[in-house]
Amino acid sequence: MKNLMKVVFAVAVITALSGCNTTRGFGEDVEKVGGAISRAAS
């Protein structure tokens, strides 16, 4: 079960990184996620 979780996590990370072509794009993606989490917590 632990190995399955590692595989799922790796696939999620690869998918997320392939969605943004640059470091700047990755930073913007992280910022959007942070904003969504902040709004959900409010």
C-alpha cells in the first residue's frame, strides 16, 4: 500500500510540473493553490 501511495504522489507531481513550463509558471501555480486554500479557510 505504501508503494502505491508513492506512485500516486509521483504521478501527481509529474503532472503538476508538466502543466507549467517554467519556474515562474510553477510559482504562479503554487500561488493560486495557496490563495484557494486561504479562501477556503476563511
